[in-house]
Amino acid sequence: MSGISQSDDTVVVKDTRRWLQRAVIGLNLCPFAKAVDAKGQIHYAVSRSVGFKDLLADLGPELKTLAALDPATRDTTLLIAPDALFDFLEFTDFLTHADRLLARLGFVGLFQIASFHPRYEFADAKPDDISNCTNRAPYPTLHILREQSLDRAVKAFPQAQAIFQANIDTMERIGHGGWEALGVGASPRGKIGL
């Protein structure tokens, strides 16, 4: 299995931006994403890691950098790992290690990590359930969110708990054909082991 080259990091970022704009914002899967995208407050970082240890080594500096920056400059970070954690169960195991790192660095209460994966599967869903697409991204991705920004967003959107069901309803309405028509997967040059 060969990964994509360093020079193709731009392909990975382009694929991820396309997914964010067409699916996350375009389908309103996250009503809070549009504003930070429009303001240029999302940082896209590509990790060349191939396993747990390397990805954790890349996650630490991203957390520290985000903590050091003003939210008006960088509100959130998407750490994209196109060469690692192709297996979804391995990816979910990694999230436990990511949360431990968050605690070790003293960032619990400051950040939380959301996860997206090309093979994302909710615990109570079948692999081909369209609902899984709400958390499917072109590549394994860690979304580092500021707790303060989440709190502000929830206050501005009192029905935040209804987002999950609204997303499921959207996915069921568009179906697999509608999802495929969005063209939000990895580009041919970006596909590696997926």
C-alpha cells in the first residue's frame, strides 16, 4: 500500500475543503461550520503519520498551537491523516489515546476532539446505513474544537440536540445517490488503502 507524496498534501486539503463546503456546510450538517469557514478560521493540517504513535506526535503540536492562538485567528483545526488508520475500529481505538493526550497536556475543558472517517459507522448502524455519512470524510480526520466556541454556538442555536436527528433526516432524504453526487470522497491521487 503506497501513500500519496508530500507534494500531494494540497490534494488532501482540497478534498477535505470540498467535503466541508459541499457536505458539512452545503447540507447544513453543522450549522456552526459556515461562519468559521467564511472567516478563514479553520486550519487544515496534514499528518504524514502511518500509525498511532506518529499521529499522536503530530496531534500534540497542533493542540499546543491552537491553544496559543487567538480564536479570531484560528478557531479550529482539522488534522487529516491520509496514510493512517484506514480501519475504522483502529481509528476509534486511537481516539482513546487522543483523549488521553488531551488530558496529559492539560487541555480538557479547553478542547474536544470530534472524529470523521471514510468508513465511519455508528455503533447501532449497519455499515451501509446512510446515517453513517454524517461523519464520513475523505480521510481519517481529527477535528479539534474549542469548548468555548461550542458553548457559544449552542447558546446561539438552542435546538442543538436536534442537529443529530436533522442530519439523519437529511441523509435519508438524499440517499446514497445524493451523497455520491456530492463528490466528497478522496480524489483518485489521494486514495490510499481506502
